[in-house]
Amino acid sequence: MAVKMKTVVTYRTRAECPTHARTEITVRDLNVVIDEPIERGGTNLGPSPTEAAMTALIACTNVIGHKNAQKLGVDLGAMTIDANCQFDRRGVLLEEEIDLPFPEITLTVNCDTKASQEDLIRVGVETSKYCAISKLFEASGTNLTVNWVKTNT
């Protein structure tokens, strides 16, 4: 008998907050540290919350991109992802409330592959449908552009 996976799950965790800038979060059996740089009163033990949001987007693009590539039969080869993010800091500086803290993000997914540029575009289109973190940014109003680029000719 096949095991049916749940389609909706609940994540639960608890975070310790040893300083005003550092948050220590247990996820599964992992310890995650989100922190501020020293110049902002942190201890620089991890990315800031906003940097963590960006890294989550990059990681989600990697994971879901590879899942879609496998589904489509596309070998992505060696992949790197470059990010260019505009972040409006007025909110975190408590200067004023900001409706759109990340107005624009551009990711460039570089694939050193024998696959065609058209195949990479197909992977990108499918990835945009399923990457949960890109959906969060887009739903907030962020102008998110993800370019899938063939780097091997």
C-alpha cells in the first residue's frame, strides 16, 4: 500500500533570543542563527533576517529548479545563482512604514550545460510556478525577474 503524503503540513519551532540582534532557531535537528552584523549591534554569527529572506529565495530557486529540470529531462550541469536585490531600509531603520521592502530582485541562474537555452527557459517557467519563496516575494509586490542563462556554448 502506498503512503499518501500530506499536502498541507504545520511547521513548529521555538527560537531563543539571547540578544536583541541574534535569534537561535531550531529547525528539525539543525540550529539556525539569524544575526545582525557587528556594526548594527550584532555578533555576525549568521545572516540578518532580510539577508535570510534573500538566501531562501536563492535556495528555493536551486531546489525547485533542479526538481523541474529532472521532471523535464534537462541536465542543468553546474549551476550558480547571482542575486541583485533592492532593499528599502527605511522600515527596518524605523523611519517610516514601508509597504514594499524589496521593490526589485533579479536572479541570474547560470547553467554550464549542454542543454539548450530553450530548455533552460522551460525549466525557469516551471520553476516560477512552484517556488514557494518566489511566490511570497511576488505576492508582496516585488518585481522579481529570474533569468536562466546558458553559460556553455
